[in-house]
Amino acid sequence: MAGEVVFGLVAHSLALLADAGHMLTDAAALGLAIFAAAMAARPAQGRWTFGYKRVEVLAAQINGLTLLVIGVWIVYGAVRRLIDPPDVEGGIVLVVALVGVVVNIAATLLLSRASRTSINVRGAFVHVLNDLAAFIGTAVAGALVLATGWNRFDPIASLAVAALIGWSSWGLLRDSTRIFLESAPAEIDPDEVGRAIVSADEVVETHDLHVWTVTSGFPALSAHVLVEPGADCHAIRRGLERMLVERFGLDHTTLQVDHARASTTPIELTRLPRG
């Protein structure tokens, strides 16, 4: 990385300097990912009733923010160099970028073996994948500068890399923010879950239905369920729990099941009387 900074300054290449800055954040991202994974593995205790699982989500959001900052910095530098391009040493850019491609292919293959169901691991993987793409773009720009002598290929390549970084940053920030705001998982429709609950035998209605994500791969549900007078609340709860696991993959559920009063007026998600 230090060598890339030196060669970037010698070659007057923004693309190499941008890659060096991205590699610095990669190292920080990987360190943060390892720390977050270690914290997430710690058991729940005291006031931390869910443990430290959302540290992984926080790490992913930090990674997304650093990617965004890097992308903005690259765009700023690229626009300046498009207006007033310096002389770029295309040969140096090409050689250094090709070395970076080899190193990042190895890192990408290593991380690709890890499970990317974790948003934290996915954040680290996106960092390294973006770095690989950046080096490929830089190598192409170096070759074109070397072949044509047109120095603006260097900032153009930087803008392409910045676009990729911005797209990746948006994905991480969107997904981590959805978890922090306790939005329902993208693959689970709360309305469909509610209809499935009230379609069960002897269920009258359900309300206060909440579906959220504690951390990646850990969806949770809570609901208040009213059943017909005289129905077996415990048996119905167990049946609903099995259905929620089988149909929606919800194995962390909290269901309060009570008998409905005779005068109860259904409020929402009420089953229609059987004809």
C-alpha cells in the first residue's frame, strides 16, 4: 500500500492513489469485521439481552460510510484532473495495477469461502471486490495512457471506480439502516404472516404483529393472538410456532395467545366466518 502511494505520486496517477486509499480502508474494514464477528459470538448477558449481534450491523454501516467518503473523494480528484490533467506515467500505472490485481484476486477468493449471509462479512467482501475492480480499471487506464498518451484515461477510470464504490456503499447502508430501523426482512411479508396466523383453526384475530431483524440471518416476530373461547391456547401457540418456522423461517417468535371475549370486535387481520 505504501509502495502504491509512492508510485502513484511518481506516476501522477489519481487511480493509483485512489486504490491506495481504498486499500487502507480495506485493512480497517477487515479488522473491524474480525472484531465485530468476535463480539457477535459473545453470549447474551445482563442488559445485553440479545448479546452483541448488532455489532456486525454497525460494522457494516461503518464500512458503507467509509466507501461513500472514498467515492466522493475520488470524484472530486477526478473532476479536477479532467479539467487540468497532469502527465501520467502509463507504464508505472500498468505494472503496479497488475500486481494489485493478483493480490486482490487472492484476497477475494479467500473471502468468497466465508458465509456472506452475515452483513458484516459481506461488507468486508465488498471492500475487497471493489478494490479488485479498481485495480483492473487502473490497469486498463495505464495501458490506454501508455498506448495513446491521452492522460485523461486515468481520471476517467477513477470515475468508473467511484461509481462502483457508490453503488456498493448504497447497498450496505440501505441494508444496515433497515435493520437498525427494525424493518421487516425483505423476504418476509408481514401481511402474509398475519393472514397465515388468522387462517389457523380457532384463531379469531391477531394484532400488535411485529416482524424485524435482530441481525443478519436472525429474524424475529412478536404478536398478540386471540382465539375462540374454550380453545387450547398452548396447543394453538405451538401449532403457530411450527407454521411460522416452516413457512417463513421464523424460529424466534413471541406469541401471546388469549381467549377472545364474546363481544370482541375484530380490529385487523380477522378471519372471515366459515361458510
